[in-house]
Amino acid sequence: MRLELTGRRVDISLGIRRIVDRKLQKLERLLQDGAISAHVVLSREKTFNRAEITIHLRDDRFLHAAGEGATWHAPLTQAAERLAQQARTTKGKYQARKRKTVGRGEQKSDAVPTGRRRAVAPEAPPRVASAIKQVRQKVRQLSLANAIQQLPNNGVLVFRIPDTSRLSILYRAADGDLTLVEADV
């Protein structure tokens, strides 16, 4: 991971750099190969020291945290703890996404990553679609223009076009577009 240190009203000494490296090593172990770079801004205010850490992860994600304290250990520890929490959340999202995708010939794993076992409920049988509402209509001969005029707002109209005598179905989709289905009978 590439590290960029910036000091505002602070000279970056070797001791401060060691503290920053030690805090970032823990985060790097937590993120494994996910961290690309880190930018640490250390600034001295009137009565306290401030540390801001921004970590650039893969997939253009950023983690950012800040801490304040009297010594350099306190703000760096605060920021590192906040980043560790964000990193655990991000890592959990990566792992959840990885568990959801199942490749060819693989099976989905139900194992809990912490090593504890959990009871897995048996899968419910797939639901079979059933007819909710059944309506009988007399099939009339209508031109397409007349069928559009007679189409109910959220309904379906079944009719025959006079020229071709084909059975046609006209319905309005959820986005408001009209769809015409012609059957070859």
C-alpha cells in the first residue's frame, strides 16, 4: 500500500512515521489486498493534535476517519479504530457479494465466516403461480385505433384485426407503454 504523509504545522519525524506505519499495518492486514493507497494528514491546532486518514480501496471506494488528542498516539488510534470498523463493514459486504455469486459447478456455502455453526432452515418448495382473476370476454373485431381508445387504464384488451383476422392482445405496461401481441392461429 502506498503511503502519503502530509504535515500541517508539523514536522514529520521518524517517531511519528513509525506510529503511523504501525497503525496502518493493522488496517492493511484487515483489508488484505484491498487497500491501494493511504493519505494521512497530521495537523497541530492550538490545544490539540489532529489526524485524518483516507484509504483508497479497490473498486474506487474510500474510507475516511479523523481523530483528535493531546499526543500523536490518541488521534491516530481513534482514526485507526474508526477505519477498522469501516473496513470490517466493507469486507463483510465484499464477502456477502462473493457468497451470493455461485459459479458453474459450485454450490453456495452456508458456512458462517466466524467459525460458529448455525442451523439452516430447509428451503421451502417453490410456489406455483395460480390464476388470481379469470375474466371471459367476447372477442370483437376492432381496428388498432379503436382498440387503443377502448383499452382500460390498467387492463388488457383481446380483439381481432379486421384485415388479417388475427387474434391480438393489447395491454398497457407498468411504464405506460402500449404493447400489441399478435397471435398466429
